[in-house]
Amino acid sequence: MLLIFAVFYFMILYPQSKQRRQHEAFLKGIKKGDEVLTQSGIIGKIHSVKENEVTLDLGRDHKVRFLARTLAGPYTAAKAEQKEEK
């Protein structure tokens, strides 16, 4: 029984808690100008950061407010594509 619990912990619970800690660290480190991706797939640059709210600049003077927890992470695909082109 203990072996089953250990396998369950290392296969399910530990990776989830590690991912949660990484996401919390990301949210604490966001700043104006960072390019981010939301959970709904919207890409934008951080315009302003408040306590639990982030305003994203989507271009052409379009700014949208999001809850900070809905940010999925930094957007790095554009930077990787630029490196490949060079």
C-alpha cells in the first residue's frame, strides 16, 4: 500500500506542485514589457501590473485587462522563430 502511495505521489502530486510553484514564481516576476501568453491563447505585452490584474497591450492601442492567474506563461515561440531565421 505504501509503495502504491509513493508511486502516486511521484507520478501525480509532485509534478503538479512543482508546476504550480513555477507558475507562482512566473506571476511574481512579471513586469511591464514582458511578452506573455494567456490560457485562452492571446499573446500580448504587459502594459501594467496591479495586485491581481494585468493589462495586456495587444497592438494598435488595444489594451485588455486579465486576471493575473489566467496568464499561462511567457511567450517565447516568436523569439525561437527569429533565431531560426538568422
